[in-house]
Amino acid sequence: MTDEPLVRWDWIARNWANGGPTAISALLENHVVMAFLPVLFGLVVALPLGLACVRWRWLYQPTAALMNVTYSLPSLVLFSIFLSITGLTRSTVVIPLTFFALAVLIPAVVDGLASVPDAVRQSAVAMGFRPARRLLRVELPVAVPVVLAGLRVATVSSISLVSVGALIGQGGLGNLFIDGWQRQFYTPITVGIVLIVLLAVLADGLLVLAQRLLTPWSRARRTA
Amino acid sequence: MNWLAGFFGDPAHWSGPDGIPVRLLEHLEFSAGAFLVAALIAVPLGLLIGHTGRGALLVVVAANAARALPTLGLLVLVVLLAGVGTVLPVLIPLIVLAVPPILVNTYEGVRGVDADLRDAAYGMGLRGRQVLFQTLTPVALPLILLGLRLAAIQVVSTATVAAFVGLGGLGRFIIDGLATKTYADVVGGAVLVAALALAVQLGFVLLDRVAVSPGVRQVR
């Protein structure tokens, strides 16, 4: 064990795309799907729910409390509960991770909309924006930085949490950890950690880029 | 619900080395150990960076990258490298997990203190260290406590995976239950971990009530 190197490149070369379900590329693909679907679903649900919480303030307290409770549930706990409902499918990982994403995204949407200065909102009204158009053209764009900050946290933790799913047989790259542990073999573990971190850094970078594209005014102000 | 009755109603689960009390104590032991070490690293560092403003970018970027580290992978790697059966290696991934939220929130808390307030403190003749501990820290306390709470909850819930590498804690019920397809144990263990996490959450809410100065709370 002591002479075993952390990485054996020939193992990676042999297992990158061996055609089977345990090929590294296949696990990577699986990992990407299981990490991004929850964030996507979470965003689709969090936007209307967040809007509802802003419109009807009394909704926010109970929603926030519920989300706090969800957030404190361990991922493995939710996975094992859903295992008895959805069985050995991707849903067993995707559904619980959607709840985690929601726990981050709903407060982000609410805080984002709250961050719109009142003067901006009133100017939009004065310019003749109706509520729906004002929301789409003024309030949501101004809320983008705060929402995206939440989206970044949700995405990175989703990518990292998928690997816990390996304990119930659906973990994408996390399966490499189990494999490495069972065979006392470092290489798969190292590969898994490095790929997951790279994936997270890449996704985070893309979101930062998206923010620059979606909020050109924030850059204009800085250079002006 | 039958599962819950089966798990909690079985007297064998309440005594012996694999009973609920022992597993709960083990779980608390890992969690508290990792949490304390992480807090001892992250709170002073966050205060220092927030106060001096030096190295802030580096720390925030590093903390965000550390969030991406998969705990299970780190755990398996560290335990294989260090040797199976000791508690210390399990603490390392948990510490890595707990440092970023504490560090980032402490830093943001101190940095976010109103500049006028800071100036007023200096104007009243306080020195740098006094400003940090008598003005900035109390005002930043709600955010510092938020960071500590997030970290504590993550540590308590993630300590579950320690069972995978053969250590104790409440994760034992879940991992062993999954291995032997005894779903009553899985659900029972899951409920215990969730209850513990909620208790931690509640504990921090109470701590917030006691520790945060009423003046600061009013402004919030």
C-alpha cells in the first residue's frame, strides 16, 4: 500500500472509455446529468415560489423554515429514504438534490428581488411598465447577481453531493471512490476527486461568465 | 411507520456497543471534534482577514473551491493513506467541509460592518485590536453564528459517511441497513441523524438569542 502511487496513468487510459457502464467517461456523463438536473428543476420551481414569497410576505417565514429543515437533512438520509420509493434509479439522487437546490435558491430569489432599489421600481412604474413586464424587464434583471450567487452555491454543492449517491449505487464519479476503497487502490479515488473539482470549477466559471453577459451594466459602471 | 416502530421499539437497539446511545455519542464525538478544530482555524482567520483586508480574494476563492471537494472521496483517500481504524483521519474531511462556511461568513460579517461605525470606534480612541473585539466582532456576530451553524449542520449530517470506512456513529445504522437490506435500520438511522441536525439548528437559534447584543438585533 505504501508504494502505491496516487495516480496510475495507464489505469486511467485503460478505463477512460472501455465501453462499459463503469468507464470513467460514462460515470462523468452520469455525474453531470445527476448534478445539473436538480439545479435546473430547483431554479424552475424557485422562481415562481420566490416570487410568491415576495408578493405574499406571510408565505416566506414558513417556506424559509421548511427549507432550513430540508437543508439540515443529510443527503445520505434523503437518498436512503427515496431508495425505498424510487428504487435504483437516477431519480433517487435527483429528487433529494432538487430539495437541497431549492433550499439555497428560494432565499436567493427572495433576497434578489428584495435587493431591487425602490427608486428603480418606482421609475419603472412611472415609465409605464405594467407589473408583469416590470418584473421581466426590470426587477428580475436587477436581481440577477444575487440569484446567480445562489445558483453558484447550489451548482457547486450539487456536483459535490452527487458522489454521496455512490453509497446507494447511483453516484456518478462517486462510484470511483467505492471502487478505490474496496480494492485499496488510490487511482480511481484521485481521478474522482480531481474530476469533480474540475467540473465544479468549470460550472462555476460558466456561471460567472453568464453573470457578466446578463448584467452588462455592472461592468459599464466599473469602467466608467 | 412500521419501520420506525420496529427500529425504535426493539430493546436491542437501546443498549450495547451498537445501541443508539453509544452510536449517538460516537457521532457527537466526531462532529464536535471536527467542528471545534474548524472553528479554531476559521474564526480567527476570518476576523483577521476581515479586519485587515489582506489576502481576502485568495481566501474567498480557496474557500469556494474547497466547497467542491467531495467529502466521501476525501474521506476514503485520507483513511486509505493513514490506515484504517483510527478516528483522526475522519476528522480531516469534516474539517475541510466546515472551514469554508465559517471563514467566508466571518470575513463577510466583519467586512460588512458600517464604515462609520468603525471610524466612530477609532474616533473614541479604541486601538486596532479593541476595535476588532469590542466593535466589529459583536456587530458581525449574527453572520459569524450563521457560518458556525451552517458548518455544524453540515458536519453533523456528513459525519454519517464515517460509517462507510468502518467507524461508528449514527451512519452505522444506515450503511449496515443498506448492506443487509434492513430498511427499518436505514430509516431509523436517518431519523436519528435528522433529529440531531435539527437539534443543532435549534441550539444555534437559541445561542443567537443569548449571544447577539439586543442593539445589533434591533438594526437587523
